[in-house]
Amino acid sequence: MNKIRQLPLVQLLANGSYRDLVGSNFTNMMGVELRIMAQSWLILELGASQIWVGAATGLRVVPALAIGLFAGVMVDRLGGRSVLLFERLLLLLLAVVTAAVVVAGVVNLWQIVVLSIVSSAVLAVGMPAGQALVMNYLSKESLQAGNSLNMAGASLARAIGPLAGGFLIAGFGMGSPFLALIGLYAVSVYFTYRLPRSEPSKPSGTSALREISDGLKYIRSNPVLLRVMFIAFSVILSAAMVPIIPVYARDRFDVGETGFGIMLTAWAVGQGASALWIASKKPWERKTPPILFSTILFVVADITFALSTNFPLTLVSLALVGAAIPVWASSTITLLQTQSDPKMIGRVMSVFTLSLQSMMFGWFLGAWIGTIIGNAQMIIIGTLIYLVVNFGLILSSKDLRRL
């Protein structure tokens, strides 16, 4: 029994504050994935092309870039819990508005795109807070396992959200997933409210713009942080495949909305299994070798997805794509957290979350370039550049190779 209690995963789950944070993030991420799946299918049902699928997700990055850096300052000033609760409440309000226009039958293309962009702006406010709060509730030694378990919850949400969306649409119509979205965000608000109140920092007397500038200068002055940030932003290249998944579901495999949900679920199952495995292990002494390994795994699986005409093989490739992500992401996040000054953590993580938001820009680029040169060719070229960027940034730095 004592051995079981000493397992990293069991110790994490015994931490009530961290458990509430995972619950908040889990239900929030399920809502995000359910919304993306439902709006992607709704766009195709309205007769629009894959470019609009990419636009509804990819253009979300525009306000996120503007707001994300200010969100980091808000976290450092107000505390992560206050910022996260504010974000969750706004997402709940947006879910109510979205469900109203869809259920009323008055929804059109521009409304979907605008609501998607606004929701992304709101998400940009909360993402740095969620990353920073992990450090409030866990010791430095538990960060890798904690980041991985947090990702496992998000992966489970990605598995359930799209799959539930497919069955809801097939069984109850297009409005049902948007109604479910309201319930998910309400639960997320509840978990966030339960978190311990964060102590705001003492007023610095400087403007938000000055604090943002100080944060960017801090990252630029630290060679390791700067390279890790460039690695983080390489997800723009790896994310180009995402808007092609519903296109393959409809046109290549003819599996409909349920098959689309199954494809996204395969990805999420691989991601969740990988994240749980990492959370159950002792922290890796070095973080860059796992990043390089996961990059190779992702590239092989992504190219297989691009070329596959066999549906089961495609599901396997998506599961392997998902499995590569927690290895890469948990190592990258832990490097940023452990190499940063605690006073700068909100601003550092806000820049990192901009990289996550930039994935949506990668979706838009993927959808657009895919219509020009072909979807398979676009995926192969993008993923090979992703490989070169990750290996080049790590292997060319002695300091980073040692970490």
C-alpha cells in the first residue's frame, strides 16, 4: 500500500487543489474540442469549403496574439486563479450565445467565424493562468508528472468531446453539441471557483506595456529560453494537418460525422495514453532527448496519415501523432518552468501559450496551401520542415543539449 501511495500519479491525485485545476482544465478542454468539432462540421454542412474550416479556427490566432501577452501580465499582477475564473465565465457566456443562434436556426457563416475568434481571444486570457497555477500547487520535482497528467486530462477531453459531438449531431441535430457546451463550461466554472485564492503581487508602478517589454527582453536575454520558445512555435508547421482531418473523413473515407469524431478520438486516445505513462514515471533527468524522439515519431506518423488510403491505418497514424505530443509538450513546458524566474513565470508562459494559439494559424495555412499544392504534399513538406527546426535548434546549442 505504501508503494502505491508513493507513485507519482497517486501523489498528484491526492493534492486537492491540483485535482480541482485538472478538473477545470478537463471540462474546459472538452468544451473547446466539442466546439471545434461541431463548428467544423457545421461549416461543411452549410456548403462552405475547407478554407472556411481553416479560417474559423486559424483566424482565432489574431486576437490571441494581441491579448495573450497582456494575459501574462494579468497573471503576474492579479494571480492565476482570478484570471482563470474570469476566462471561464466569459466562455460560458459565449457558449450561451452560440447555442442560441444555432438552435434558433439563424446561424450563418460569418457568425461562426466571429464567435470562434472571440472565444479564442477569451481562451488566450486563461491559458497562461492554467500553466502558471501548476507551479503554485506542485513541487519542482513533480512538475513533469503534473504537466503530463494535466495533458492526460486534456487528451481524455479531446477523446470524449469530438466523439460525443459526432453522436450528438447524428442523434439529436446540429444544435445539440452547442447546448452540451453550456453544461461543460458551467462545470469548469465550478471547479475553478474551488481553487485557492491567489495572492496578487504588489503593484510595480510600471505600465502593462512596460512589463510585457520586460518579459520579452528577459526571454531574449536567456539563450535557453529563447531556443525553447522557437521550438514551441514550430507547432505552426505540425498543426497544418488538422483541418485536413474532416476533409479526409468526408471525401477520402466517406465515414461522415461519426467517423470524423472517431478519427479525432484515435488521436486523443494516443495522446492520453502517452500522457498517463509519463505522469506515472519518475521525471526524466534530461528533457531534450525526449523532444527529439517525439519529433521523429510525429513526423513518421504524420506522413503516414497524409498518404494512407486505409481507414484503420489512418486511425493508427493519428494515435501515434497523439502519442508524440505529450512527450514533446511536457518536456518543453517543464524546461520553460524550471529555467524561468518565478517573478516572470506569467509572462514567460503567456508567450508559450501564444505558440499554442499559433497552431490555429497553422490550421489556416494548412487548409489554404492544401488547396494549392494538394493536402498530402502540404502535410509532408510542413512536417519535414518541423523536423529540421526542432533538431537544428537543439543540436546547435551545447547548453540546451545538456538539459
